[in-house]
Amino acid sequence: MDVDDDDFFTNLDRPGGAANNNTFQERLRRASRDDDGAEIPDAPPFMFEEEEETPLQQLIRHWMNERHSPDILPNEGELLAGLLDHIRSQSETVQLLRTDPSSSEEEHFRIVLVQTEVERVKFIVRSYLRTRLFKIEKFARYIMTNPQVQQQLSESEVEHARRFARLTDQHFYHSVLQSLPETQQTLDDQPPFVPSMVTEPDKGRAVFVLARQDCPPVRLPDGTALDMRKGHISLTLYSVVEQLVARGEAELV
């Protein structure tokens, strides 16, 4: 494989492409006038052309959703597996080219660019996985009591949640609970007028959400309807836009 083909950049991302500028250009076009009264000119038509998301763009969207969502979202194992395979292939190609004595100085410069891009993707993957791991440990007992949530996780994530919940229970028992009366040694009591002892996602938390397309109206807690047009950013409760995010019609920012 020749590094001049820029295979990594074309398959994972399109720097400077129309999709990367679309959201910014839409907000720029819809912005209010400047102090001098001059209107901001419309963006060129090509700025609004739809393009299919690359795997890297999909990963970035899921990564941002995971970071901003109070709930743990479905696992994107298939997408991650494809990206990791591509990274592994690119890394092997780079190593071969680095050891090739016939490589020119320009080719070595391109190799550095490819390596930089690979490291950028690795950072996003690691951050995405760390975010999920944090949530799994935080909501371990909640996950183990909800089969529906377990279906959204991978087998290894469910197993980690099970082991973490078991270790946490053992730690609490040996540290405190064994000294209490037997009726107070459980961690899942639900007495009236008292918050649950099991930590659950706070879906009533406010989030910023960006409409990726024209979305159907959503009902707010006060009974009014929120009409979200493409490119529109709203501040609302996560529970209101949870389904829009799950369907990919909106993303958290």
C-alpha cells in the first residue's frame, strides 16, 4: 500500500469536507446582524450538501453523546471493531514504510501525518471506552437489576458490572453493614419518602442537543411542544430528547 493514496484519511475522515462545516455555516447564516447592521452573507450551496458519515465521524458523534448523556448508551462494538482493524492495518503499513530505505523525504513526512491521525483516533477510542467504564462502575447495581439495560452492553461490559457490584457489596458488608442489625444490612432498601439506595441515571438533567435533521415535535414537562429544526440547538431535559438521540436524529453537544 502506498502512503500517497491517503487511504487512512479518505476512509476515516474527510478533513475540510462539507460535512465538517455544515453546522457552523448554518449557525453563521442564521446569526443576528452585527452592530453595524451588515448582514452575514449566505454560505455557498455546497456547504449544505448531505454526505454520508465516515466511521470516524460516527465514532465522534457517539463519543460526544456518551460524554454528555447522563445515561449509559448502547454499545457501538461493531463500529469500534472496524476502526480498530483499520488502525491496526495502517500501523503495520507505516512500520513497513518506515523501514523501507527507498522511501523519500516527502513520503516520510506523509508517514508522520498518518501516525498523527492514528494517534488522534486512538485518543477518541480510549476516551469513549473510559467514559463507558466510568458509567458502568457508577451504575453497576442499577445495570445488574435491569435486564433491558444489560442488552445495550457488550458481554464484557456486563461481566465487569457484575464483578464490580459484587466487590462493592462485599466491601460495604465487611466495612459497615455487618455491624448493623440484620434488617439494615441490605443495599437495595426502598423505604417511603427516601431516595433509592441504587444509583440510577438522572434523566431529568438538562443537556444541550443539536438537531441533525428536522425532528418531530417533542413534548416538554410543562405540556408545551418543542419544534426542533435541522441545525437548531436547544437546552432541555435529557428525557425529552432521549429517543431522538437514540434514533440519530439529534446529538448532544
